[in-house]
Amino acid sequence: MSNEQEAGGLKQVVNKVTDAVGGMVGQASAASTRTADQFVENAAIGDRYEIRAGMIALQRAQRDDVRLAARQMIIDHTTSTHQLQAALEMNETAGVIAPPLELDNRRQGMIQHLMEASDDGFDKQYLDQQVLAHEETVTLMRNFAEGGDNSQLRSFALSTAPVVERHLEHMKHLRELA
């Protein structure tokens, strides 16, 4: 094995560990989200990450089932973005911050890791990230639905949680097939 291959392999390991640690941080953040502003920020950034990651997977995934799942993530998270925006347009959400237009540093790093993944390691990297991201989002939706400070957004979280839970189970299943 050449030094270049070893360095590339090491970088993939570091990226995977960084994503896993980021997933733990995201889980902790999602579990403590109680305010509408925190919820909107996290939900919007999560949708943006899913859409961007899905677009990359459409181009790079080696397996047809992974590309199909990526396409579904783009569709469902675009829908979620529109539903969140509709919830924010209700009178009960007056004063809640607008959803951010950019990814946070953690999820931008995950996107970078996807772009850096080797061709033969891409599908696994994508699926690993999808499991982490959907675990975080399930926690966010369930936690806010149970104890959030805005009834309109609690309703959105409650209706969105089952979709995200199905995504999580599907991504776990795809990962097992690898």
C-alpha cells in the first residue's frame, strides 16, 4: 500500500470518527431543544443537510437502492422544509426566528466528508451519516412534540416524527445490506 493510499484511508477513519462524535453532539442538542427558535434552527438545518447529502448520493452512490433512498430523502426533506415554513406562517409562531439558509459547521463538515469519501467507501459513509442524522432528527421531533414551547411547531414535530422514524429504519436496513 502506498503512502497516499494509507493517508486516504486514515482520513476516511478520521472523518468517520468526526461524524460519529458530531452525531453524539447532535443527539444531546436535540434532546435538550425546548424553544421554538432552537427547534426551527435544528429542523431546518437537518432538512438542508439531508437534501444536500441526497444530491451528492445521487451522483456518487454505487448501489441503486442507495440512490433510490437518496432521491426519497430529497423529496421528503423538501416537503418537510415546506411544511415547517407553513407552520411558521401561522399566527402562533409570530416572533420565531426564520429558518437559517446555510448549514452549521458540523453538518457542513459531514457534507465535506461525503465529498471526500472514496468511490468504494461512499455508500457506507452516506448510510452511516444517514443513520446518525435520522437518529438526531427523531430525538429532536419526539422531544419537541412532547415538551416544546410552541403548539403549532409541536404539531409539526408530532406529524413529522413517524416519517423520520421510517427513514431511520430504512437507512439501517440498507446499511445492513452492505
